[in-house]
Amino acid sequence: MIFLNDNVLIKEPLKHDHIKNRLLGHWGTCPGLTMVYAHLNRLIRKTGLDALYVVGPGHGAPAILSCLWLEDSLGAFLPEYPRDYDGLKRLITTFSVPGGFPRFVCTLSHPKTI
């Protein structure tokens, strides 16, 4: 989805115009990072473990950003990306484009821990 300009829910057959001109990210990186995030999240919730998940800059950002958006953590810091269709479309279509959402993830803390 990070490669799309439009049709983010694939409601119609994909067209060349739906795809961004400049493609960033690695298809192989995101699934693994998302899997680790999901399992760590489950472990943390189940056991109360204090943990820090460190992901390198660049190509791993789509995986972490998608997790943060899905669990609605991203909205606490960036309310312009709500967990609805408009927020999803904005996240996908502005990801890693000039003036859009950055492809690097910095440390984020839940507002209650600041």
C-alpha cells in the first residue's frame, strides 16, 4: 500500500495512475518487522514486560507506521492521521513524498509516559 497514490482499499482494479512515481521501501523488510511487532506487543500485554523495539531507519518505517496506525497510537502524536478511511488514505498517499509523511521513524512515547 505504501506505493499507492489512490485506490488505497483496492476497490477497483489497479491502474498505473494509482501507483506513485517514486517507489520506496522493501517488500521483504516490512512483513518481518510487522510480525515481530505483533508478537512483542502480545508478549508485553500478556506479561507486563518492559521492552524497547529498535528498528533501523529507512525501509522499516512503513511496517512500524502501519502498526502504530492500526493500534491507533499514531493519532496521539499526529491527529491528521485518524484511524478511518481518510486517515489511511492520507498515511498511504503522503508516505515518503516531498512534504509528506517521512520514511524515517523517530522515538515515540505514549502521552501518559511523557
